[in-house]
Amino acid sequence: MKVCFSSSGKDLESVLDSHFGRCQYFIVYDTENDEYKTIDNEGQHSEHGAGIAAAQQVIKLDVDVIITGNLGPNSMELLKDSSAEIYRGSNTTISSNLESYKSKSLDKITEPRKPHFGLGNGNKHRGRS
Amino acid sequence: MNISVLSGKGGTGKTTISTNLAIALSNQGYKTQYLDFDVEEPNGFIFLKPFVISGEKVYVQVPQVNEELCNNCGLCGESCNFNAIVALKDKVTIFEKLCHSCGVCTLVCPQKAISEKDREVGFIEKGSRVELSAIRGVLNIGEPMGIPILRKLKEYLKEEYINIIDSPPGSSCSVINSVEDSDYAILVTEPTSFGLHDLDIAANVVSKMNINFGVVINKSNENDSIIEEYCRNKNIDIIGKITFDRRIAQEYSKGKLLIGNDEIDRVFDTITSKIMEEV
């Protein structure tokens, strides 16, 4: 089974990145052979639609599980049709989140956050000067 | 002749200046049009209260996929610069609000499965108040891009008229689009450090665009020197000042125009003469 983490760093001791669309890396861990690979997230370079680019990339990797912090409506729109299960991890290392997943203590994510939730909690572009 | 009114900082008095200037010019006998280019939050009509006679909806083109012809090659998604179209597994998903209507997906599809359809994003309204023509663009709520409305609004500019362009706040893409064909720009500011900070940004923008401009200090008070010193150093003309008066704010809050008051009329007469000298 392939488990995909949104990560701020390149290895299993890196901290989980809570922003799915704009995380730096995806770490895909294979439970069958205890190996992992690190991939650059294409979404982080998008001016708009980061969640779309990220979701597209992850779907193509054919993962079974996604562990992240928050996803917006665009990535949710694409992921709802895939068979991947999405869970909310916590602000610790990838390996720690993996253990939590294995012990079934993570909650499923079924609803998206507001758009741009991680960038100033969705309030960055509100109002005028 | 196109005269745009911008500010950098929001809330300095663009609409106050544009609406009253438009009326003043019209009263002086000039053929004048007021155009509200702040399509996300057009407020000029609150003060002008024009009799609206016509309007039109504004559309953009977005892709639609004929699923029967589509073979899911994914080329459309790969070619899209805006993440607006995605081909995954057996389905093509289109994110219409991200689409910039460039048409590339329709061109690259090897199956010719993509065509374009219209999507409504807003509307234009045109009316008049006595001799003054008033036009406004309105972006539908929830729409992220105002540029298509601005493009349509520009079709209403009339060469033989004085067109007063009430621009959006800030110095964004929408502002650039609004002011780019101006013969003169009025930069409205207030005597505060916020006002000065954003005035500088706006001044840089119009300078880079080689547009002749002058400054109006709204809510003028004993702190004017903060703006005056800046303008002196940069050789920028201050073409008018409106003294801060609580009554002005009160009238504004009731949606009333300021023209008709002697002092205000004098200010706008001065602004008008200065502009006519420059153009």
C-alpha cells in the first residue's frame, strides 16, 4: 500500500506540511517494502490552482492513502473521484504520522477547507488596502 | 480625452473626485462621460443616480469537452498554463474560474473534442443624469477576474467626450488596464503616511506608463506637508485640495454629491482649469 505525505522536507524525519496544495515535497511510503521516495510538489510553483496541480500529481502516483493537514475545494474536487483515502495528520514527523496512521488514530478528511486556508488562514486577500 | 482617477490607497476619495468632477465638467458645457471601472465594487451610481437606459451582459469563453470524442490523452491539461483543465482517469474536469480564455486547449486537442462556450461574468449598465452619461461595469459576486468587464467598458469610451475613469483602488492589473489609455491622471491622496506610501506607488505606476498626472489632496488638514514635501521633491503638481470637513463625510454617507456648495465648486473649477492646461 502506498501512503503519500505532504512534507516540508525530504526524509521521514521531516515535519508534515499542513498545506496540501503548496507543500514542498510529497513523500510516498510503500508499506510492502518499507521504502519511500521523495517528489517535488509541482503545485507549489503555480500562481493559481496549486491544489489542482498537486492533486493531479498525487493521483498519477496511484497512492492509496494521503496524509496531510488541509486541502481546498479544488484539490478535493479532483480527489473525490479517486480511490485514495485522505487523513488529517499532525504537526510532527512523517514517521510519527505513519505510526499514527498504522494505529488507526488519524481522522479522515471528508470536507475541504476554505480556499487558500493555509495562507493567512483564508483571510489574506480580504478587504481593500 | 481620457482622464483617470486613481489613488493607490483605497478610501482616499476617488469616487468623490470623479463623480463631482464629471458633474462639474458637464455643467460647464463639456460633453462628459463618467465610467466606473471599479467593477468589484462600483459605487459611482450611488451618487450620480443616473437614469439607466441600456446594458449588456459580459461573457468569457470557457472550454467544454465532447466526452465521446475525448480519448483522455491529457494533452489539454498539460498545455494549460492556468490549471484550468485536468484530464484524469476517465474524466476531464474543468475549473472555469481559473480559465483565462486563451483557447490553447481547443487548439492542441488531437481529437478536436474541445469547443468553447460562453460563461457570464458580469454586466455593463449605461444611463444619464441630465447631460452627463454614466456607465458602470459590475463583476458578478464570486468571480475572480474583472479584466473581461474592463475590456468591454473600454468600448464605451468616446473620443469626442471627456471620459472620467473612476479606477479601482491599488495598483493591480485592473488599475493598469483602467488607466493605460489616459491622457491625464488625477492621483487622489490624503495627508497621512498611509496615503503617502500608496501615492508613491501609484505615482510610479503612472510615470512608468508615461501618463501626465497631478495630485489632489482630499481631507486636507494641518498635516498636508507630508504630501506637499513629497510632491515638491518629485516635481509633481498638486492641482487641488479639499479641506477636511465632517459635513462632507455626512453628505457622502447619504449618497449626496458635493457640487453646489461654493467652496467645493471653486475647488473643482481649479482642478478643471489645471487639467485643461495640461492636456
